[in-house]
Amino acid sequence: MPARPFALAALLSASLAWPAAAHHGWGGYDSGQVLTLTGTVQQFAFDNPHAMLNLQADGKVWHVVLAPPSRMSARGLPAGTITPGQTVTVVGYPAKSDPAELRAERITAAGKTVELR
């Protein structure tokens, strides 16, 4: 095989694999430790691959990973439902490598509790 087609094939393969590598798996969270945090939303992003918020709770700011926007909308929490300054409760698993990160399994916002997984 000539070098040029091989190099092109390798580049194409690498570019297709990059998005998968950029998405983290759930193995980085401690599913044996369930935390419930109630606090004030500092920031909220309703973007793919997951909505996220920064939550002031328990004396620190937590980075909370939520569900994809399509799932949140389908379950009753569309864009605009969660806003900075709002009080929410999240239940989830802490990250093994970041003591201020949480993967949310459930969120209560605007009087509604939504299962995220």
C-alpha cells in the first residue's frame, strides 16, 4: 500500500475515534457513595454531551454533571428551567479523582424531581 493512502486512512481513523476518547466513562465515579447536595446554582450549561451546573453547597462549589439536554427536556427539565441563583437538590456519586465533582442521578429543581439516568 502506498504511504499516502495509508496516512490518510490513519488520519481518518484517529479523527473518528477522538470524540469517543473525549467523552469520559462513568467508571470515574464512586457508585458506592451516594451524596445529596442542596445548594445554589452558580452557573448552568445546557450543552452536549451533558448539561452541567456549578452548585454552591456544603461550603464549596461542586461541579455537577447532569444528563444530556435531550434527556433532560424529555423528562421535564427543558432549557431555561434551571437558572443561576436557584436552589436545587442533586443526588449522585462523587468523582474518584476530583473531590468537588458529582455525577447526578436525580435532580430536584423548580418543584420537580427528575431521574437523570
